[in-house]
Amino acid sequence: MEPIKFIELGYSGEEALMLSDAYSAITNAGLWEYFMMPSTPGKGGFMFSTDQELVHLQKFIKYDGHSGGSYGMTMRVMELIAKLGWEGFCSLSKKNRPQ
């Protein structure tokens, strides 16, 4: 996913880099179905989870500037994309972002 797609939705340049990296990592790791599950991410949330899927995902994450909060936010956005689909996510993002 190109960062520009997230920028067009109102995310900052840095947020767009984080989100596009996570989107690519989830795609390359084959984990979109995991993010669609209602119990994702399990005990500990995204920041402290020991789910094997999230441990596996770390091998594909290239962005190295995450704080715990930015990682959690990024994964929650990915969860929304997985559960709503790209078009549904775009519609929701456009409604909730200041114009």
C-alpha cells in the first residue's frame, strides 16, 4: 500500500509510513484473516500480545520508529481495514477526519 493512500485520508506523513508498512507486512505475512477475528489480538492487546501470529508479523515490519502507542494505533487501524474492507475503512475515515 502506498503511503499516499493514507495521506489522502488525512493521516500525517509519518502515520502514513507506519500504516503502509503495517499493511504490507500483514499482506506479506498472510495475516489478514487473523485481523478479521473477533478475538484479535487476544490477551495483552496488540502491544503486549504473545499471539504467535503477531510474533510472526514482527518479521515483516520494517518501520523502526514505533512507540508502544503508535504500534497499538497502527494495529487497530489494520484491524478496522480487515473488518470493514478498504472501501468501508475509507468511508469511515473520511467521515471522522477533519476536512
